Amino acid sequence: MFLSIWPKPNKYIFKKKKKINKEHLQIIENFFVKQYNSKYCVLVPSARSGIVLSFIYKKINKSKIIKIPKWSSSCLYSSLGTISNLTCNSNNFDAALVVHTLGNTFNTNKKSILVDDSSDSLPKKNFVPYINSKFSDVISLPKIIGSYCGGLVLTNNKSFYKFLKSQQIKNISLAYEQSLKKYKSNILKNINFDWFYHEAFNFSLDFNTCENVFHNLDNFFLNKEIIEKRRKILKSLINSIDEHRLGPCLQLDYDKRYSKFLETRHFNVTQSIHKEKFIKKLILPIHFTISDREFYKKLNAIKKN
């Protein structure tokens, strides 16, 4: 059985409230401004909402082409596909999502509209936000702190910041509906994903999104501590060390013997969106919702083989 690449959401009791706690919202945004060394930070319903808003702000529409990585998750197709055309292979594009896959920094020298996707990246001391785009970097909070919802947009652009803040209260009713659906899907496990489509149009916050993130803030430090501890244990298996960020998993060289108990995925080993070379890698999750028992069971299986 493969382990979850990202943290499992923590338990939460959904409340029938819509309006956000403004004091908690300010605490959340100030917390992540400090942790990610960003000038501004805005809480959004999800990372995909933040990505869509970033491209909308830059006036990307159906007459344009956005480049995303090969083997991207369905959420990028369903969200970005609502506002623009998508490509994986061509270098002829108007904008690009630069995905820092599993905590690995990617770079580009392309002078087009860019958005940095640091969805599952925990920052090291010398983390540089919006390293490529110079205006927008997006974080997925379920992948960082184990919340059931929520994302961040980091920016140094005051105009963009004001645009994002204006969106937080535009459609609280939809925000509440989406939050409840995500709660039922991610916490209650009712296997209903119809919220996926509507998330491309959900830009506002409800009470539960804000509260769930607020009550999971301490997991930021817990996750970082456990990942760093496990990376030290596994240092002999680590081929390279990223200077800027930590990810939820280690990428190991592909070995068929290990593929029975470690998930296989394709990764662009050039860490560039222009000269791509995808190869198979094995994934070993090391984040905070992987128990010590699960972690050492996988480690012992690697040693035995």
C-alpha cells in the first residue's frame, strides 16, 4: 500500500456560520508573511483559486495559452481550463505556471506572465517567494498544515494584494457551500468531488475555511520539524539538497524492487520549464501525518531489498 504524498486532513467540526473572524484572518496572514518572507499574504479558499486569480489579474483569457507541467493533477486542468487554453509541450505560450514540485525549486528565464506554484513547499531560511514571477506565489495549506481547505497567495505587489483582498468577501454564500462540500469530501470521506469544478469560480472566504486554517497553524512547525528529522535519517538516499525549500516527500532513483511499496511518478529532473527531461522516480512521503511506524516500515523494506 502506498502512503499519502501529502498530509491527511485533521479532524474538524463544521459550524453553520458564514462570516469570517477578521481577527483570526489577520493572524493567519501575518503568520505566513513572516514564515515565507513575503511583503503581503492573502488567504484564499484553495491554491487553485489563488492560481486562477493570479492569471485573471494579469488578464489571461481564452485567447491566450498557459503552459503547465506534464502529468499535472486534474485540478489544474479543471481550474485553469475555465479561463484559458493549456499546453504541456509547446514553448509557444503567453503565460506559465512554474510548479516547484514536491519542494524542488524550478527556474525559468522566459519573459512571459508567470505564476509560481509552491503548493507543498515549506520554506527554509533563504526561501525566496515569487522567485520567477516576481509577483505571485501560491501555497496549498492542506499540503502544508493538514487543513481540509485553504490556500495562500504571496505577493509584493500592492495593487494585486488589494485585488485579492477585495475578492475575499464578494460571494460568501458560494464560499460556504464550497467549504461544506470540501469538508464532506475531505473529512467525512463521502467520495463526492463535484466541488472541484466550482472551485475555479470560488474566490471568497467563509467562517470554516478561516477557522480550520487558524486551528492548524501549529502544524506548520510540527511538519517542518518532522520532515527535517526524517531527512537526516535518510541523508544517504538524498541525491541533492534544495537551498530554498522542503517538500513532503523524497524522490528516490527508480528501482523496480521498491516499486511494489513506493509510488512511481514522472519528474522533470532538469528543474527547468524549457529543457524538460522526465524520468521515473520513487516517492517516499516523510511529512507529519506519516506515523513513525509507517515511516520505519518503509525504510526497513528499502534496506531489506
